[in-house]
Amino acid sequence: MKASLKKVRSIYGVTEYMLSNGLRVLYKRDASAPVVAVCITYHVGSRNETPGCTGSTHILEHLLFKDSKKFNTKNGKSITGYLEWMGAQVNATTWLDRTNYFELVAAADVEKALALEADRMRGSLFNDADLASEMTVVRNEYEQGRNSPYRLLHEMLLAEAYKVHPYRIPTIGNKEDIESSTAKKLREFYDTFYWPNNATLTVFGDISPRDLERLVIKYFGSIKKSPHAIPAMTVVEPLQEKARQVEMSYPAGVSIAMSMYRIVEATHPDFAALSVLAIILAGGRSSVLQRAIVDSGIASDFEVEMPPLHDAGWLGFTATIDDVKKTTKVFALIQKSINYIAAHGVSKVELKRAQEFILTTSAKARDGVFGDALAVSECIAAGDWTFDYKLEKMVASITSTDVKRATHYLTKQTNSLGVLKNSL
Amino acid sequence: MNYSKKVKLHTFEWKGTLVYTPFASHDMVSLVGSVSGGRLGAQAFLHTQPKSHVAGDVLAEAHAAMLLEGTKKHSKKELQITLDAIGASLSFMASADRLVFHASVRPQHLNALLNIIREVLTEPTFAEKELSVLKKRMQSDLSLEAVDPKAQSRIHLSRILFPVGHASREDLSQESMKSVVACTRKTLQDYHKATIARSSLFVSIAGDISERESQKLIDTYFKKLPNPTALTIEYVSAPPVAHRKVRTHVREKTSVEYSLGSAIGIMDSHPDYAALMLGMQILGVPGFTGRLMSIVREQEGLTYGIYASVNSSARIEGAALIKASFAPQLFEKGRASTLHEIKRLVEKGVTATEVRKHIAMYESRSLVALSNSSACAGLAHRLISEGHIPQYFDDFLKKYRALTVKDVNKALKKYLNSSNLSESAAGALSK
């Protein structure tokens, strides 16, 4: 049957199409520079891994830079070099909810980028030898990560905050699992998840809608949809009933205090209010906790993170301190500030500041088609490609009452604390 | 690409310069600006002062960081609230010879942002209380740096390659910590008076704003900046030095960070520079197409990443550098393979195909890289602040296009001499 590309809707300046094999296509025309960003997001991340196979998604990402049917070293079109030789920026990343492969190419080369992504979707030829040569590379990447005291503590804390959900395992995987990977196991993983009906293709830039439609049908139209249903990840993390704490000792030069609250998934209606709350607490230099913790000299650095995730995620704070004894003070200040907002709400000025902060951060992320396409990729992973656009609108309408109400997620019961004590 | 026709240069009566790059960004304006100063400026200033224990690097860094810590009109908190309320990002940093600011904001808030930049450049207070907090922050960063294998590898190599006073030579983390303690409010105030000069101001703007509006705004906000006599910055030469090797053990680390390089003793205006740059691109351009990545990573699986570069500018003699990360048990093998590939490149040379393909890639990358307002503003600022005019970009591409195999091989033989290559490894090494 001939492939067809059906327009689903145009919203937020983006046109959404569905190819007959289930591939979702997002397109935005932007001729501000003669370039096109191509990003294919597979709806598979480390959350889809099973025990014993952790790190598979990431290793597979590496192997998809090995030969494919039409792009290989034998015909002089190796995946690693083909687009780079044209000056393209090329890479891929793996995270909890997704794997994405992306290129920023000159507008004249967009067809080549689409041809390559289509071919490696089902045509990757990786084998045992490829895996063997890539294993040392992956191990080096793993070991480089282990040099960071922040990462060590963060991983330890996530493993405590999540008892059963795969978010408890770092995307790069456990060392034993990484080392016991086989090409056969990875091929099974590839054959389970790498299908058009489990992917979204984003094409933003200087390309006409007619060319987009023609090229998508030409290269992706002949790929069959998966012969099986894509397995759903059904693990649900049980409710946390009491505070948790982990401690470690490490020669970091400084001590580190982390406080993490389990919250909701990105598409939850309360996510917008939580985003505003997070910024009021610790986003930007004038936030409540930056002033209380950094400006007062308790910590040398204080960061907040609230990644938009497919499943219930976390709101985390990280303080860098010179003396581990200050951790108690840091944790107390965090909870005290939350309790204050829970009791009194926030001022109009604080609210306005947080809203402006979020809107500008979003505008910055979309400065240029590459950033725009990659931002959409994260929304796809969270389960709704319109998420960022909706969030902007929702954030603008958040009230002090909404923020006050959102504090009920940040209680001692949902809290996990992590302390890295400097052993130097 | 005809870059110089696209970019507009405007010099004001008061000698400051605006460089404007049209870019159809949506709801975002990016700015990069600078005045003369930076690490070398601070060093030059310290030479005019009675003996101080603070080093140029630390003074320049502390000065940049203190600018947002309060002015005569607004406390630190008020400045922070204003910046956050308009959603602007603004940061100051010290480069080799400039005090640089990076900013981005939605167009409706550009006036407010420029007003803050002007205010912090003209009326900072360098309050004791904030300086004391900053010193703690800097010491904490240095404590992290002291056990960071990448930083230690880089610092130790810089000390082999560059003489005292050179912009790229870094102090040891422990020395910097002492220097932080010695930094005083008075030194910062005096340095500020000596370094903020409107005649040395370059501002680069790109994004959702017109050229005319940009000119008007820069003139309005910066024409009244002070204009002291410029500091005399000394650019110390960095000729090649004999091979040396240093290894730094860092406790409980899981990889070895490896830096390798040679000072080249030439600036980017030297006739050999483009050819050497192309040779280093062939050796280790970021991505997978460099020889080192295709052999040491792709074929031999010895590293996650290995890259080469050369980093001179219009005033600073730089170095040819190679950087890699290895697993401890693969370090010696990785090192040997890296040295072998460098030797093979220098002795056997590059091929005509490599030269052709890498020139085409460089040209396309230059085009693709300019795909957002921040990159456009950044490139224009870099060119202008390094003493070039926009035409330089087009001329350099032209020069690059004309390079031959012979040019590249000659430059590699001359500057990547294996007897001059020094090495620094840090991390999980045996003591």
C-alpha cells in the first residue's frame, strides 16, 4: 500500500502529521538561517530497561553510529562521517524517557539527513565486533562520569528516592550490566523499540512543506510499522511514606547536600504551579533560597532541578558547602521556605518574577531551529510534544493560591536527603 | 557566504564600537560586549601597584564576579530582582585580555538590561560583605578544581607550555587559593577605575532588534562611561619549548585525562596559521571525522573522546593541543596510539582528499554554526575584540580554501614536532 502523510493539526506554529506507518512528524518552517534541524526521538529510554539490561538504551545509541544498510564504511558513507563532512552538527543522546538522534544541516543537505535517519531506523547492521570495540568507549564514558562527586551523590539519592521505578537506575546503566551486554540482547532491544510507530520526527527550518512531505514519504514511507505492540512500561513507584537519607564519603574537595522531593509527571495539571514554585524558591539569583543559602555564605553554590518527565519525577536542590556540618542548616532552610509559602503564599512580585523567568528561559531555548527542535524532543519524551507551549500559557495564569497549593507535594514524607562528606 | 556584507560595524564619536548582525530571532536579543581588561589587563594593572599577593587571574575573575554584587544605586538584591523580573541573563567573565559580558533578553526588556549593564560598569561598590561571600565561592570552586582530573591535566600542561605572564598559563589551584585570600576591596576598586574605558568598548548585538535601534541604544547607554588612559597590556611570546612530561595522581578517580601539546610561537595572522589549523582539524576536529577519533576511538575503542585544536588569536601566541580521556588500564595503550598517529601525520603527511574534504567541512560548519542569535553575536564580538574587521572572516575562508597539501604538511612538520610535544596526565594514575 502506498504511504500517505496525513496532516493532523497545526498548532503553536508547528504542523503535526502522521505517516501511515505510525511515524509522527512535526514540522515548522523557519527561514531565519539557511539551515534545517532534524531530530528523531524514539520513545524509549532507560525507563524501558529491565533488570540485568540496564544501560542497553545508551549502548544501542552508540551502536546506531555503526554501519547501516545504505550508510556504511564499505560504500564510503559511514554514519559517523557522512553528515559531518557536509558541515552538519550531528549527535545523539539517551535519557530516562527517550533516545534522540539529531542533526543541524545546511538546508541543501536535509534530504541526506532524512535518508540516513530513515535507514538506521530499521537497517542498522551492528554486530559482536562493533559492540566489542564500542564497549571500551562506553566504559570510558561511564568512568568519566564517576569522577563527578555531584553525579555520584545524585545517583545514590535517586536509588533511594525510587525503590522500584527505573528512574532509580542511571541512564548509563550499572557497570555489571554494561559489561555483560551482548549484541544479541541489544538486537532484541532494537527490534522491540526502533519502529516508526514508536518515534517522532521533528524537522524545523528552511524547508518548504511540499519538500518536507515528499521527503518524509520517500524515505520513511516504505518502513513497516512494528509487527508487535510496543511494550509499555507499567512499573508504578509506591507512595513514599517517610523521609529517606543517604550518606557517602568522598575526596571531593567540598561537601555536597542534596534534597529531593518526589513530585508529579510533566503532563500533570500541577506541574506548572510546581515549576513556578521551584523558580520562586531557587531559580535565578534573587530567589528565596539563593539569598538565604548562597548570599548568606552558607553554601558557595545552590542549584535547583525539576526535569519534565514522563512519569512522576522530582524537584531537587543541590548545595555545595565547605563544611559538612552545614547540611542540617541547608536542609532546614529549604523546608522552612517551603513551609512559609505553604502558610502564606507568595507575593505578586515573586510570582511575576518566576513567570517572566520561565517564559524567557523558554524563549532562549528556542533561539534558533536547533534549540527549538531539541526542546520539542524533551516534550515528546514527557508524553506531549505541545507540553512546553502549553506550559507557557499555564505558567502565565498561575496564581499565588496555585503555588501555595503546590507545596503539598514538598513534605517530609516525599523528601530524600543526600549528603556527600568531603574526605580530604 | 558573504559575512562581511551581512555584518554592520559602527564606531561612535566616543570611540566605542557596535557590531550588528541581522538575525530573525523570535522574541530574543543576544548581546556580547567587552572592554579592555581580562587576565592580562589585571596583570598589567598589578605591575603599576605596590607588591600584592593577588594574581592577575584571580583579580580579573573576582572583578568580573563582583560587578553584579551591588552598585551605589542598587543593592545586590535589588539588581538580582530587576534582572530576574525581566527574565534577563547577564554574566561577566574575564577572558585573556577583555572583561566580557554575555546577555540575552526579550526585546521589550532591552532598555532595562542595558541600564543595568551601564550601572554596574560605572558604579559598582565592591562591598566587603559580598567580597567575603565571593571569596568563599571562589575557594570552593578551587577546591573542586584541585581534584578534577581534567582541570589538573590542563593546568599542568599550561605551565609547561607557556612562560610566566602569558595569557594561557594557569596558576596551580593551591596558589590561586592563596591569591583569593589576598584580594582586597581596594585592589578591586582601583583596578575597576583603571580598566573600564568607553573607547575600548565593543558591543555585538543580534536578534529581534533593528540596526538603527541597536545604534541608538548603545549610544544612549554607554557614551558616558568613563575613559581613563588604557592599561598597557603586555603579550608575552610563547615559543616552542622542549618536551616535558608531568603526571598528577588524583585520589579515587576512575579515568585518566590526558593533554598533549606544543607552543607554536605564532599568532593567527601568521602566514602558516591557517595551514596548521587545517592540519590540526584533520588530526582531531570535534566529531568523528578527525583521524584520532576514527582510529583511537572508532577502530581501537580506546577512548570516549579525543580531539585536537590550535588556539592562537590576533595578539596571543597559542599552542597546538590534543586532549583525550582514557580508562586507567588503557591509558598507556591510548597514549601510545595517540603519539603514533601524531607521528604518522607529521611524517607521512595529509592527503589531497583529506585537505579537500576538511576545507569543505570547515566552510559548511561556519555557515551552520550561525543558526541562532547568540552564536551570531558571539562570532562578531570575537572577531572585533581580537582586533579584526568582519572582512577577516571572509578573507580567512578564502585563505583556507586556497590551502594545499604542501602548505599543510609543511606547517605540521614545523609546529607539531614530536620533540616539542609535552604531556600532562591526571587522574587514576599510580603514585
